[in-house]
Amino acid sequence: MIQRLLPLIFWCLFAGGAWAVPPDLQLLVKQYSETLPKGYGSQAVLNVQASDVEGKMLLRGQVLTNKDRVALHKLYERVGKVDDQIEVFPFAQVGSLPYGIVRLGVVDMRAEPRGDSGLESQALAGDTLKILAVSQDGQWLKVLRDWDDYPGWIEAKYILRWSATDYLKWSALPKVVLLNTKPDFPRGSILPVAPKRIPPTDTTFILSPEGKTIALSALVVQPVKANETPKRSSIVSYAKLLLADQPTHYLWGGVADRNLDCSAFNQIVYRLSGKGIPRDSYQQQAYARPIAPKVEDWKQLESGDLLFFSENGKRATHTGIYIGEGKFIHSSKGNDGIAMNDLNGSSDYEVKLRKIYWGAGRILDR
């Protein structure tokens, strides 16, 4: 690291004019960003500008956590005095309601604050959010979805804004996840159990984001237990549950019901099991422990492992869940929805998948 800092160190020492062209003052911000998980969490929020003002390193911008601010401050201290004006979430521009929750159903998360922008993902009823910014017209909110720290723009009308106190109260309540879709609440919705209600053995009372008590069959919910590692058998069961719910359709960015993309299929299956994993294929691969680097290594795989494929030879562009005996379930364009394929299969599509196999990953031991 110190060798990469030398241009900045020398520039600070000779800032009186010895250097005709100063070095890139963003270098350390870029280097720190590269140490973070790609495309979500702290990296998705990090927006810091470094400049030299009268011999000091002026740092301005926004970061997700104080840990990010401290790390950047220490990096720039190595090259001189630092004027640290970095803002840590929650941000002043958002005001006194920096948190939120998706009111009902499924809402789109867009790349930009407009309806014709690319679909990045979707959020489900009950998903809690950190609000990062408000569009100029006030109609859109830039959010970080808590379940997986994924960023996107959501229309403000679909979000109930909260203070930190409201957010913490909701977060502390015991939760259940819906195993099947119900009116206004798609499969995978995570909602709290209504307090002070003693239900019949076949009924669970839940709270809607706006505080309404709703009775559901106990057969369609599963308690969410923090820090519990899902069983491999549960992963396989939930993957088969989604497979059986046909017809399905592959939807880029889709996370709800029968309209899922490949990485969302993995995510929803793990979510039903109580474990959050990153949103996109390449993020899931980076998060998992690498195993079975070649398709010929498939006997190293265990049920619940994630399979990865790459059509560009650079990073994972497709993924699915291994269920044993060479078989896996995934949502794909090749199948136009959720289907089961075989790593040793003979169909044209299965032959193609073997050619673009990009390794596997194990998450259940993390």
C-alpha cells in the first residue's frame, strides 16, 4: 500500500510547485472502495471527493457507516493534515425520516428516479429501507434495502417514512416470512407477529407496515430466527416449492412470486430459510466460499450450494441452486422461468451450461 501512496506523499511535500501535474487525489478513495463488497452496502453509498485546500486534504461526501469515514480519514492522514467533512448516514438532506418500509405488494427499484429507467430489482411488502436521497421533484427516494443492502430508486408513494425510533421498534419485533403469496403480501414478505394476540393453533396474526392486524394460516408462515444457519434440506425444499409453482417467467430484476431472475431465485429460497444473501450473481459468488471450480468437480457439491455460469468469461452472469445428483434448479431465460436441469444432461441448453460453468460457492458454512 505504501508504494501506491508515494505519489500523494511526494506531492504533499512539494506542493509549492515542484509538480506540474498533481496526482489523482481520489486514489485512496478508489482503493478503499475496491476493498468493499461490489455494488451493495458501503460501496453503493460511498461518494467522497478529496481535494487539496491550502495544504490540507479536504474530504467531502457521504458514507454509510462511521467505520468507512474513519478508514478514509486514516488513509489520507498518511499524506498530510485532513479536513474531514464526510457525512455518515443518516444524511441531512433526507430530513428527520431517514428510514422507511414498503407499504404493500411488490415495488420496482429503478436505476434512476424515473419510471422508464432500468429495473434493478424489486422490494417486497415489509422490506425496511435506509433512505439515502430524495429526487428533485420529491416523487422518488433513493434507498438501500436492509435485507441485502441493495440500492435503487423507489417511488415515494410506495414507502412509509419512519424516524429512527419507529425503525428500531419495528426491527425489534419477532418476524415471520410468508411461504405463499397472500393478498398484498407476496411470498418472501417478512412481517412482525402482532403483539398481545393469542391465536388459535392454526392461525398467526401479523402486522402490516401501517399497523393493521391480519390473520393468516399458520401453514403459510415460517418464523425468522436471527443467526440460524439454514438446513440443506430446507434449501432444497424451498427450491422445489418455487419450482412446483408454475407457470413461471424469467424477469430481469424480478424478485416476486413467479417472476424471478436467476439471482433472485437463489435469494428468495435463502430468504424463506431465514438467511440473507447478496442480490446479484457475481455478488453471490464473491460472498460464497469457492468450491468445485470445474464442472468435472460436480461430485464435490452438496445440496444448497450455488452454481455459477458466465457468458462473458469475466464474472458470473447466471446462477442456480444445486439439489443433488448433478441436478440444480434455477430461473433462466433458457427455460423462460424456473426449471430443473442436470449438469450431466444432454439437451442443447444443458450442454451450453456446461461450457459456461464458472464454479460454485458454499454459503451454508459462512
